[in-house]
Amino acid sequence: MTKVSIDLATDPRDSDPVPLLFWVPANKVLATQAQVAELLGTQSGGIRDRSPYKPPFSNTHGPRDAWQLPPWEGDEQDAAEWILRVVTDNQRRVLAHLISAGHAGVWTMELRHTAGYEPVSSMSGVFKAIGGRFRSVGLRPLWNGGPKDPEKGQKLRVLDEKVKHLFANAIKNRYPDLAAEFRIS
């Protein structure tokens, strides 16, 4: 189990975000996250996605193998921006690193370090959560698996240039500091 440290707000005001930590069974995480997001979105003063884009599906949509979902066409800017907006900061850093690595790829061990996860942390949950966002928009995840190494993990690549370009533009437009950090131009 990973140890978690959370700074608590000492004097929260009205709509200040405050941490809420609770434990759920692993097979209920995605559904619980979706329910909490829906609840917050319906409450007055809740955190909302103010974008007009709403994904057409749930985070469990599609076949067991998410790579059997339809490929990206290259004009789904709203869907790409939505994914980048709703993933966690650490998950967004993983996606930015994948985009910057492109065809050359990056090892999961390096992605783990980039995102600030503990060296012993499994990345499968991270990719499952990110993959759920791709399922929500009804399109296949942007990365492809490559060789595996017992020390480095698996090498992941973004092979589709139009998807790489689509996400690179979304990162540059909405997260310029992240684009600069990962040299996404």
C-alpha cells in the first residue's frame, strides 16, 4: 500500500477546495470517482466542467481491449481538451511526457518518476484511470505498448502523428508551462 500525505486547509472558505480521502475497493474506484464528480457538478457551488463538450460514454464503455475502440481522426480537439482537463495533474504529466516522447517512446519507470509516483507504485492503475477517460470519449488510448524490461517497465510510444499533434496543441493551448517543461512545440 502507498502512504499518502495530504495538507489540510486550516481556514477553508466557501468554495476553497479541501482534500477528502476515503478508501474504496479497487474494483469500485472508477465508478466512485464518476459518482463524486457527478455529485459535485450538481451541487450549488460544486466544481464543474464548464466546457460545452460532454463525453458521450461512461469510463467503462467499449470492448475489453480499449485499443479496439475507433481511432482518432485528428479533429477531436474538444475531446482531447476534455481528457486533459479531467485527468489528475500527475496523469496529465504522464500524457505530456508520452506526447513529447512520441515515436521514440518512454519507459514506464521514467513516467512513474515524472509523475511523482513512488518507485514501488504500479502504473497499471494510472493507465487504467487515464484509459477510462479515452473510453468516455469513445476513442482508443493514444499510446502503444512496446518492449518490456524488468528494470525499466514497458516502453510506451505515441505512433499516430495526428493524435500526437492533436494532444500537443491542446497541451500548448491550455497548459503552456507543461508544454515548456516537456518541450512540446
